[in-house]
Amino acid sequence: MLFNALAELCEGLEKTRKRTLMVQRVADFLTSLRAEEVEPAVSMILGKAFPKYDQRKLEVSWATLSTIVQRLSGAKWSAFEHAFDKTGDLGSTVKILFKTSKVRKQTTLLQKPLTVMEVRKSLESLAEVSGKGARERKERVLETLLSRATPLEAKYLVKILIGEMRTGFYEGLMELAVAQAFNVPYQVVQRATMMTGDVGKVAAIAKTEGLAGISNLTFKVFHPIKPMLAQTANNLKEVLQEHGTTALEYKLDGARIQIHKLGNQVKIFSRRLTDVTTSLPEVVETVKKELKVHEAIVEGEVIAVDEHNCPLPFQHLLRRFRRVHEVKRMLKEVPIKLYLFDVIWIDGESLIDLPYTERREKLHRVAGKILLTPELITANIEKAKSFLKKALQDGHEGVVAKKPTSTYVPGARGKAWFKVKQVLEPLDLVIVAAEYGYGRRHAWLSDYYLAAKDVKTGEFMVVGKTFKGLTDKEIIQMTERLKELTIRKEGRRVIVLPRVVVEVAYNEIQRSPKYRCGMALRFARITRIREDKSPEEVDTIQKVREIYEKQFKKV
């Protein structure tokens, strides 16, 4: 299959708004693929280089990519900025530069057309480059790949390289397309994706083995799966009205982890499904020693603690998660504590269809001396309030309320689980631009434009700006990160790729003509950098509007 066919498909999806038509087009495309092309194509259509369980990373900065684009197109930076002003999209900008380039017209005539599998092999080559001289070798791979691309192909290669597809075709629609393409029930595809963690793998098996093949899919140790998520509740009364009796657990101010064990081998994955095993050696040893099963997938939380074993803020823990060198020194500087709270898989048996109370009991039996999150099952509002108060007094964020009969649904967010905090819940937003400060901050990017995601368009919409919350050290580190992500410069302001997620506290949301969304956060301040969250997981503009409207009604 030529890569140009995939690029034309994505171009058509970008211009289509009818979901049924989008699903039909993708389904037709999938049926025309060879078996080995299915997973790579599915991943690329969704804007990913590899399946979700694949831990390989491209590690390609926009600074490197933009240099190659300018070199191949012969365009100056001013031409890039002009094209970006017209499109607001990096892939479309590259398409324009390649289309108008005289250099490109002369060189691409002699090039052999790219195939889907050649693109996948190039992406694999990029991911495998490491060590001394890695940047130069990556540049050679990228330049070879892009030099063979037509303007349309270059647009979608860039989108895959930076993970910014934005065609409006998301994973849920891909599941529908897979079901239609290979004549299998949608519910079976959905469950298989839930079990394996990747719809591309499901599609590939559906192509070769049909319904029988994907019906037999189940969890696989060391292939991380999307965690079940909690919905926000305003108070405990709302929880009890929904659940009747509820199971309350401490909501710890730490990092959620998914632990996989097979014999004496242990791997730990973050909430974003990134392998963080190297950063948490003491957790690995504890699990090897205490978890009384041969094979398991369990969920837990790690928190940083002080010399008195009391919880420390999340920022302390981030120092551990970023660390791949000098880990032994960090063991003493930032000690951590592990709690478990759920179990998904034990010795070949999936437990997700069991109710919460049964899963909790099984976890208790196998956890050994590993602590479980403190828990209270109650239908009494006063007892629930006392439990929340105790959680806050102990230095934690609040509570998670779980319906005792609830099953575990990977990737789902609903009313089976609620999170309850005593204070106004902060928003997780992504930085899309930044400005250099003044005075002693004149050399630092210290003023940040914060954006929420529009679920309808995939666009990130600015809802506020802040210069508060980060330490000088963090601002210096943030400046270096944002320089690497810079797309365009506008005087003292830079426009950046939406990659850095931050937790933002605020006093209220007010009406504002300053931003296109019509709203702005009042007294916004960054409370922590969310290394554990991807840009796709930030709060939505719809949620921001809902909070705003609730405030307005109260007034």
C-alpha cells in the first residue's frame, strides 16, 4: 500500500464531518491492506508511530524537524511563519512549503513512491537511534524520509512525527471501522481493544483470524492498559445519591502506577503507560518480595514521604519519575511509599468483570505486606465526611468513591468512580505559548498561555495566562523545554507545540472577550507540572464552560 493512499484518506477525513462516512472510508481502506500493513496503518491514521503498548519513542524535536523542512524546501523562516499564519497547523504548513518549493519539484520526480511499510521502518529506525551522535543520525533518517515525500505525504508524516493528527477521527471511530471492515461485532472489538490496549493490534488480528481471533484476546503482562478513571463529584452527598452505599478510598497526592509481574520480572508503567521501572527500584524489589502470585497486573499509587513518613507534595515525586541517572542517590533524597488499590489480572485470570469488593478482597490476599489504600464502605453521610476529613488531615488530596458492585472498565470515566476534594478542583491545561518575563526574569520564558481542548475539533483553546506558581529553578527548566518546542517567534512571545501539561488553580472563571472561547481563569497559578499526563488528557473547553455556567447560576 502506498503511503500516499493513507495521506489522501487522512486528507479526506479532515474535510469530512459525517461520522458514518468517515467510518465507511476507513473501513474500506482497512480491507484493502495486507495483513502486515494493518497495525502500522491504523496507528498512523490515529497519529501514532507505534502501538500504545510499544515503549519505543521517536524523540524528534520540532527544532530538528523544522531545520530539515527548511533545508529540503529551500524556504526561509519568514516563509514558514507566513504559511503557519495561514494554516495554524504544522503539517499543513510543511505541505505549503513543499508545494511551492522549486527545489522539491526537481528532486521528487526521480524518487520512488513511499509505502506504508517503508514509513514504519523509517520510524523504527528513528526510535532505535541512541548514544553519541544520535541527533545527526536521526536527521539523516528524517531527511531521507521527507526527501521522498510529496507535499501531501509530508503533511501527514509531520503530523505522525509530532503526534498531532487532528482529523477528527479518534479511537472510538476506529473501533467502529474495524468492526465494519472485518465483519465482527463492535462490542467484541471494543472489549478486545480494552484488553490489549491498542486497536491497531486488534485490527491486525481481525484481518487474519476474524471474530474467533479477537474473541480470544485477553490481557498480556508487560503490555500496559488504559486505567479506569474517576469522574469529579462536587460533594459526598452527590456520591451517596448515585451509589447508595459507596466504598471510599484515600485519594493520594502521588503518581498512579500499573505494576506488571511475571515470575521474578517486574515492570512499572505510569498513568500515561510509559515504562518507569528504572526510576522505582525499591518498588520493584517490594513487589518481587511481597506480591504472592506468579503473574499479575495490579494498580497502585506511589507518594513521596518525609523523614517522618508523612506525605510530601507531588512535585517531590516528579524528581524521581524524571530520573534515569543517579537513581541510588535519589532513593535517599526522595523516599517513596507504595499503596495498592486494585487488581486486574492474576495468574491467567482476568478480574475486571468482578465487582470492586471482590477485586479488593483478592488484592488483600496477595498483597503481602504492601499497604492498601485506607478504605471505608458506608451509606452514612456523616461517616463519609469524617473519612474525608481524616484523609485531608493526613495530608492527602481527598477521597475516591467507588460503587461496590462496579466492574473495572479500562479507559472509561463514569459514575462508577468519583473523586471528591474539599477545595475547588484545579484544571489540567496545556501550555501553547509563552512570553519572556521582565526584570530578573527577562531571559526566561515565565509567562504561560494555558489551553483546554475542544473535544469537537481537537483544537487547544486558550483560557488564561499566568506567571505564578513555579520556582526559579522550574522556570529555567521550563524555558529550555519550551525552546525545544518552539514553532514560531512573535517578538517576546513564542508559540510552542502543546506538550507540557500543568495543573492550574484559579479563583473563578469569568467572561472575557480577550480569548476566543469567551472565558478566562481569574488569578490562575500553576500548582504542579503534570509529567504523568499527556496533552490528550487535559481538561476540555466544554468542562471549563460547564464550571463557568454553574458559577453564573449561583451568582
